[in-house]
Amino acid sequence: MDQQQINQLASDLAAVVNRLVNLPYVSEAEEQALFELILRKALKLVLRDKSKPETEA
């Protein structure tokens, strides 16, 4: 899955979460941005390319 697809999926999922969750004192636009950021990071972790070897620190 490429970056554009991940961003679109995160945006779509964030819209669903935003409808279900209401954070007090935060605007809808800020809620949407927050949920997109969280979901984008989570999707990148879950869907990262398994063919690339992980480097150890």
C-alpha cells in the first residue's frame, strides 16, 4: 500500500471515528486532524513493507 492510499484510508477512518467521538473544547476540524494523524501512524506500523529488512539499533 503506497503513501497516498494510506493517507486516504486514514482520512476515511478518521471521519468515522470523528462522528463517533466528541472531544470537548476541540473543534471538529482539529478532531479530524488528530484522528487522521493517529490513524496514519498506526496504519504505517501495521502495513509497513515486510520485504525491507528491519535494522537493529
